[in-house]
Amino acid sequence: MNELIPQNLRFLAQKCAFPLYLVGGSVRDFLAGFPLRGADFDLASPASDEAFAGAAEACGFTVRAVYPATGTVKIEDAAGIGYEYTRFRSDKYVRGIHTPTEIFFTEDIALDARRRDFCANAVYYDIAADRFADPLGGMEDIQKRILRTVAPAEKVFGEDGLRLLRLARIAAQTGFSPDRACLAGAQKNCALIRDIVPERVFHELDLLLHADEKHGGADGPYRGLAILRETGVLPHILPELAAGDRMAQRADFHAYDVLEHSFRCVRYAPDSIRWAALLHDVGKPYCMLRDGNFHAHPEEGARLAEEIMTRLKAPVRLTAETKTLVALHMRDFDLKMRESKVRREIVRAYPLLEKLFALRQADFSACKDDLSPAPSVLKWRRILSEMTAEGVPFTLAMLAVNGRDMAAIGLKGEAIGHALAALQDYCVADGRRNAREPLLARAKRDFATPLFE
């Protein structure tokens, strides 16, 4: 492993008067045979935060922060790469509270290992000595691809509700499977996820939804979602979505219930639309309970998706995009929409059109695991191609006239925007109409003030 560690980190380890270890995901991933490109290197040793900070500065690192209460030091090298160091310690928790209430520093590596979550994450690598320390048998777990808690599972999950999400996320990213005791402990403590702040919940869920970017393979996100369902965590963080569990759908269209279909939509979706894929049918349980059918689920789903993303404190742009995609995902699903209306819909959705096509394809594939092209996507792509060939202005910037032209014929303020929008809509029906002089003549006829004329 030594040759994969940055040279400046190896130099620091050699200069330290104490053994300096790597621990956690980087060691686990190396032992599992995963590539370490872009790996986070977490450091640990029995030395105090002051001793480590002094050694790091002497070796050319910049100390960015020191937290004496937890023995944590954040450093940065000359290239701006950050590392986090934590002194060996043992923690005491109040049930479910993420932050320890008491911390005891120790020189015992086994005690430090016992404060972690899974044995696979509690293997240490002594950088200077080039050897591993494995106080809890984590190397065998890594070889077997299992997740086993460092102490009785009920205690581990009872100490920190965030570990419930970490279990699903790490399983998704690595392809490792929780053992029976681990799953049972998570199930017994599933409600403790309610003690975790929304930002942390969103962060873990977002990593889970993109777990295929790590080492868990293409099915990583699906695996993680399935664990959230199995452990009972999902109803506590996404109750609107979990309500679709075992809710049947029309057998001629769907092979799966609402929740399983949503999970499979994530499976078939590209990484850019995973949140929209997860929440695209979140309105179905609500509508079924309210109306006895799913008819209004796109509109109600868009509302619920916005509420969920806001509750999780997701980025504003991602929230807005997810809401829009959920609202639009069923447009023309039965292929009965007139072409003139499809053209207007394409222009309205143009900034998100490729993502909308991707969502519709994932939704179609998730119904019965059918990878053939979605009929609505084929229809809309054909019309889009025709519109492009005609020169349809999909945005106002593509229109042959602009705001200055409208001002020149006497329009002001909001009237300019209204006129441009009307001219764009006129060209949507036939892109060949997008020519400067005819559009100016039409604008003067329809929008210019009598006084100007």
C-alpha cells in the first residue's frame, strides 16, 4: 500500500516520533482491491493533537484547524489536498445522539477500533512500518465482503443514528453485505435516524444514489435503497416514498409495486437525474389514499418532491430541477398528445429536455425491466429532430429578433417580453417562420402602439 500513499504523507510518517496510521475507507478499499484514485486518507495515532500538528507543520503541511476536545487536526499540503487526523480515543454516547458526550484518549488501538462502526473500517496501516494492524478481524471481513459491527450491533447503532445511513451507503459503494446481526441491530434502532440533522441525511442519501461511481457496481444505488427498506429506515426519512411499499399497480403496465418500481427507476437512470428517478412517483401513494387512483400523481408528486428536498435542505437548483422533472415525466405517456402541443411542450421543457427523456426512459424500463426505447421518447425525439431541421427557436436567444428590435418599434417593459414570447410561439409551429424581416413586420402589426405608427 505504501507506494499508493502521497510522498509527503510518507515523509511525515517517517518524521513522526510516534506510529502514524491510515484507517477507514482507504485501507478497506486497498485490501478489497479497489483503486484508490481520489481516496480520502484518514490519519490516526496515539499522539496528542498538539504533537501531530507540530510534526505536520515541521514537514511543510499547513494546519487548518485543531479541535482539542476530540483530538482532531485538519491539515493541508502544498497542493491544497486536505487530511484529517484523530487521536486514539474511546467515546461515550447518549442513545442516538450523533456527537459523543464523553471522550477518553487512549494509547490502545483496540479501544480506538471499538469506537468505529464496522470491522471492515477498523483496519489500520502503519505508514512508516509498512504493516497492517487488525485488532477486530476486519481483514477477514473485507475478504468475505461483509459488514460486521465493531461491538454488538444494537449498541453500535444505538450510539449513533447516522450509522444506519452509513450502513446502506457503504454497502452500496462497496458491494459488501451486512451480516444478520448487523441488519437486526439496524432494524431495532431504525427510528434513531430521526435524531440526525437533515443536511447529514441528504449528504448520505446523495452519496448512496451515486454509489455506482465508487466500487459497488452498477447496482450499488439499488442495493443501498433496498437496505434502507429492509432495515426500516426508509419510512423515517422518506415516509412519502415508503408509503408505496406493497402498493400494487396495473399488471398490464407494471411488474412491481410503487416503491420497487421507484427503486428500479433509479437503477436505470443516469447519475444526473437520480433524485428525480427516486421521487418521480412519490405522488402515487398520496393520490391513491386521497382519490383511490393515481391520476394526479405528477402534479402532487412535484409538490411532494419539493417538500421533501426542502426538508432535507437539498441545493435549491437540484430541488427546482427535481420538481420540474417529476411534474413533466408523464406528459404524452399514452402518445395521444397532438404534435402542435408536443412542440410547445418541447420548447417549454427545453433546458431540461435531455434529462426529461432520460427520466422517461428509466421510468419505462423500470415498469417491466424493458430496455427497449420508450415510445414517448421516440415520438418526442422525432418531433424535436424535425423542429431542429426547421430552425425552430427553442429559446428567445435563438429568435431572429430581440428586445432591442421590440424597443425600436415602441414597446417597453413587460410588453417586450410578451411580444418576444408570442413571436417565439408563432415560430414553434413552423421553424421556417423564424426570419427577421417577417417577424418585425408581424411585431409592428400586432404589438406596435398606434402612437408610434
